[in-house]
Amino acid sequence: MIELTSRTPCNGLQLLETAACSLTEVDPGRLTIMVPFRGQGADLSARLKSAHGMTLPGPNRATGKDGNRAIWFGRRQVMLAGSEPAPGLSGHAVLVDQSDAWAVVRLQGPQATDVLARLVPVDLRPRHFKRGHTVRTDLMRMNVSITRVADAAFLIMAFRSMAATLVHDLKTAMEGVAARG
């Protein structure tokens, strides 16, 4: 009989730490896409606030904190990361479990912004992209979500099928920034 083993998206991929940056895999907990029913955005936000302690984020924003975060994920879409959605949310939005669909990594360190500058066509410098800001963009050849979660830390989400490419591209950029000295 075949025994199946549960693996994380980046399982077996060698993550990296340099003097100025580190790349680690994050277990985001449950991931759920929420799409509010027409005219239900305010009610969903109120229900989310009472059940999870955060409101729906506006475009290109995230609310909450590590372990329980709502991330803008596109037009009329929010990713609830960390906890199972409260039962009352389903009366205000379509909820779709995405837990197995995404690879999530954290890039942090004083040169994290420099690393991402080599890979994305978006200005992620702190004066433009502050804590709680998020963007859906291209990172080399793949679509990602990037959220600034601290002054020098980013949460990066890519499709699970792209985990190896995500890690490879980030490692290559980290090594290039580190070599620059």
C-alpha cells in the first residue's frame, strides 16, 4: 500500500540566508479567498471585524497581523490567511479554500527591498510601499502577491506549482545583492 506524505510547497527546497537577508518558508495556516456578494462589502467587513478582529482591506492593502491577516488579492477579492473563516462570513461572500494552492515565503533583512527591485516592476521602497501595503505583480515569470509585513520584511505568495522557480529567482537575486557588497 502506498503511504502519502503531506509536504509543504517549498519542502526540500534550499532556502537561503545572507548577511543582509533571509528567505524562509511560511506556514500561513488556512488560506481562503473571499469574494463579497454584490452590496455586501460593508456587512462582510463588519462581520470580519467582529469575528477576526480586522476589517476588509482596501485596494493594495492588508489588515490584521501575522497569523490572522486579510490581504487584498485583486478586484473584489480578499485572501483571509491564518484562520478558518467564521461561519457568519459565508452569508456575505463566496468563500473558497485555497490552502493547498499557494507557496508562501518571507523575505526579510535590510536589503530585502534591493533584492525585490531586481525582480519586480514595482517600487517597493518604504517611502512608497509601507507596512500593510500589498500588490499583485509579476516576479520574473510568475504572478505573485507581495505584502510588506514589517519595515524590512515581505510576505510573498506564488502559485504552489511555481515554488521552485520562486525560491530560485529570490536566491539568485539575494546572491547578486550580497555579492555587490
